[in-house]
Amino acid sequence: MTAPGGGRDGKHGRSGQPRPAERRTRPSVSPDRPGGHASGRSGVSAAEAGADDRRQRAARKADGRPHPERGRSARTVALDALLRVAEAGAYSNLELNRALRSSGLSRVDAALATELVYGTIQRRHTLDALLARFVAKGLERLQPWVLELLRMSAYQLVFLDRVPPHAAVNEAVAIAKKRGHAGIAGMVNGVLRSLQRSIAQTASGEGGAAERSGDAAGRTGRTVEQTGGTAGHADDAAGQTGGAAGHADDAAGRTGIAAGHAGNAGGRPEAPIVLAAAAGLADPAERIALRHSYPAWLVCRWIAVFGEAGTEAICAAGNEPPHASVRVNRLRLSPEEALARLTAAGFDARPSDAAAAGIVVRRGGNLADSDGYRAGLWTVQDESSMLVAEVAAPRPGMRALDCCAAPGGKTTHLAELMEDRGEVWANDLHPHKRKLIEDQAGRLGLASVRAITGDAAELDRRFDPASFDVVLLDAPCTGFGVIRRKPDIKWTKSPEDIAAIADLQRRLLETAAALVRPGGTLVYSTCTIEPEENENQIARFLERHPEFAADPAWPERTLAALRRAGAIGGGPFPGMAQILPHHFGSDGFFIARLRRRSDS
């Protein structure tokens, strides 16, 4: 799970979670349009109301906000969402879903807005490098709304082939005129026209000599016909992962209508302008950071662990659109039967390469609005996340605990594997998250789930020591494994966050371990690929707790899938695995299975 500001929102059940300065309070997800219309005020004269309205219009124009009553295009909706993410620290998935619910956009326009928000955030570093050449006074001196407008428009020019360049430029200029003044509109027009010319020159080979001159960051380009953008892939704009309830485990972002972004699964050709810019950089970390749009500090960190080629694969995979997947409730039907049902309902589906109960769905509609979902036949869950309960491998009649359980995906998977016999306690910090767990269990027809509210760091006060056969700690983390779903994670995390989160994880592990009976199992998982939170965390725990040992007795099917994907080697298995985003095209996940010695 990610910590606040991370990818998998809604996963709580712990206290003392660090909130670095760049993390803001979660935005309201009210369906009301932001800055609602102020008409209908009582006790105010018409003159006063008119003056107040004029002041509000002037304020909105000054900071680039549109009039709340006017119909908004896909680009204005996207721009407003980008501003909320940039200025208020809003989470991209929550803010986009809120914006789309209140926008009234068509499926096609909603798909475009989704692509623009995620793509602009995802490619921010690359876009800034390309734009910087043409903004004489520097990007840092631009008003926030102007900078976001330029980024969003540059994203269309560089990465989307189905958006005509003139449409991207003309609407950007129109937005600039409406929100600013003629001078801003002229600057926006000039910058984007210059970028458009550079794109065409580089794509035709005319920019080669200029690139070799050392000004690579700005002089690169491609024609939009050479891209593989997804703005036109609106057939699944209504979402393949549903809303908050639909992405029933680890709501990692890009949920609901945001799944329209998935039209580009399989990779898009890289822009010549980006390739040329990156080729001009000698330092591997800077080259990868620019080519794939990641912060250089994070790329350096990954190169030290995964090597240059491995890091490039991770970064490239993080820019791919996520696919949807479901976990079949095998208490009600087999995966084969579920696959047949999904196919008959018009979904493009196939068995998961990773998880025994998993089915990958490329397109076909909103899975959380399907008859099978409502009937409790399946749960929308990432493939990597499904492996956690499989590794825990609880048996019928056992007593299990999910320490940080909301919204309940892993909890219900444990219960299904136990054939709904025994007890599965699911803890979360917030009462409203408890209801999510209860609703999940009810939909799936599971009577063994017992949802509770409490601090995960204090579960040893609620339960007796050594009282569970299986304890699962899906710990808060930095979320670097779910960047494809929450691209803003790239820009909101810092090295200091890693240290703070690792300290919280250590404290939660201590509490969870005390609840495992002798001979019992402790499973630790995260959705990050950071060793300090994963392998190093477990190594330090085992040093402190000789009564525990890494347990390599994972299900053979799971081990075979991990070997085929290259997630583990062919030698002795250490009882823990780091799944990277490119192994299965799923989320990056770390899973460790530990066993408490019977004589402890």
C-alpha cells in the first residue's frame, strides 16, 4: 500500500504516518463543481451581488479559473485538474474522477481529458526540458495555470498522434485569451508554434546537426503521425476498473473513467524529439530521466540497485497505461467459467500469467458495473496484489489477520482461499473504510470476515499475543511500484520520505510479529520497489527476531510464474520476491513470507 500521496489510496489502519511538507490534505471528492455559482444569496442587494460577482470573475481570471457555469471542453477540465494537482496537492486519480463526474463530458471527451491529465503529469520532466528552450524568461516565472497549459499542449504535440497540432495550439491560445490576456495568448502561441516547428524538423532529420551542437534538450521533434497516442481510443472511456468501489483492492489511481487511458496498451513509438534530446546526454541517469520523465535522484537510486538496463525497463513500464484485471471468486465459479462469462459479455479477456485466480481484461467496459461484479463472481484487483494472499496460503479453519485491510481486496482473497471457514480479521483506522471492507465481504458472500476499526500499531492491545495462524501486513509505502497508476508519485516523493516510511514500517512489523503464533506465518508486502522498504526492511527484522525465518514454501504455481517472468532466478529461493512493473505488466510489488519457529 502507499502512504498518503502514494498510489493506493484508501489503505489505512495505522498511526504516526509521516506527512512530508509536499503532501497536502486530500481534496474533497464531492461531485459539486469547484467554485460553485454564488447566485441565490439572500439578504444581499442586487448592486452588492453584482459587484461581488464582478470581483469573483476578476479573481478567477487572475488565477486562470473558468466561470463555473460555462460549459467546459475536455482541455479545460484537464487543465483545472492539473492545476489542483500542482497547486493544492490533490491526488491525480481522485481529482480527475471528481472533475469528470461534474463535467458532463461525453465519453470521447472524457477519454481525452483523462489522457491529458495522466500524460501531462507522467511526462512533466520531459515536457519541461522541451519547453524551456522557447520560454525566454524561464518556466519558473510563469503563472501556474500558464505553465500547466503549456505542458498539457506540448504533451499533445509530442506524444499524441490523434490530436491535430492545430487543434492543440488553437485551443491553448483560446484558453489563454479567456483566462488571461492577449499578451499571454501571444506567448503561448509563440512557444507552441516554435515547439511544433522543432518537432517537424527533428522528425525530418533537419535537426540533427543542431542536436549535436549541445542544445539537445530543446531541438528534437517528430510528426504527430509517428506517435501512438490514445486520445482517440475512447471505446472504453467509461472505465475498465470502475470507481472507488470498482478498483476493489489497492485503489491505485486511474480508476473509473480513467481507464480510457488504457487504449494504448502495448507501447507507443517513442518521439524522435525525446530520443534525440536524451541521446545528447552523456550521464546515464540524466538520459533515462529525460527520456522517460523521472526525477534524476530516483533514477540514480534505481541504477544502483537494478543497473542501467533494469532501470530503463522499470521507467518505460511505468509510463505504460495500466490494464485491468479481476480475481475470480472461486467459491462461486472457476476461472475458466469466469473467462467465458466475461468474453460472452464483450470483454477482451485472458487468463493472468501471474495469479491463479486472475483474469486480465484489456477492454470491454466498466468491470465494476458488470453483472458478474455485482453478483460477487469477481473482484477488480491488480495481478501482483493477488499474489499476496496466494503466498500467505491460509487453510480452511485458520485464524487470519489483515492489519491494514481497506478496501478489503486481500482480506476477501484470504477468506476465499480459506473456503470461508475460520476467521479473517480486517483492521482499518477509519470507520468509513471499515464499511468498504464489510461491503466487499457482503458482495462476495463471505461470512468469515470480521471488520474492525483501530490503529495497526496498537493491534497488540486488542488481540492476545501469538493468537493468529496468519498475519498479513500490507504496509504503507512510497508506492513506486504503482507509478503507472499514480504518475504524480514521481514528483511528490523524496529520499526523506523513504526513510520516514521505512521507520513506520519497522514499528508496524514489530506489532504484527507479536501476534503470530509459533509455527504461524507472517506475510509482509508493499507496492514499492525501494529496497529500504523491502529487502533491507526484512533483513533488519530477521536480525532483531531470530524466532522468525524467511519461508521459501510458496505455492509452486506462484514460483513457476515468477521464474518465467524473471522475477526470481533458478537458484535457492529466499522466501521473498520483488516483482517489477515490466515482469507481468502489473504493479511493482514486494512480498516476503516469514515463519515463526515452532519452539519460540
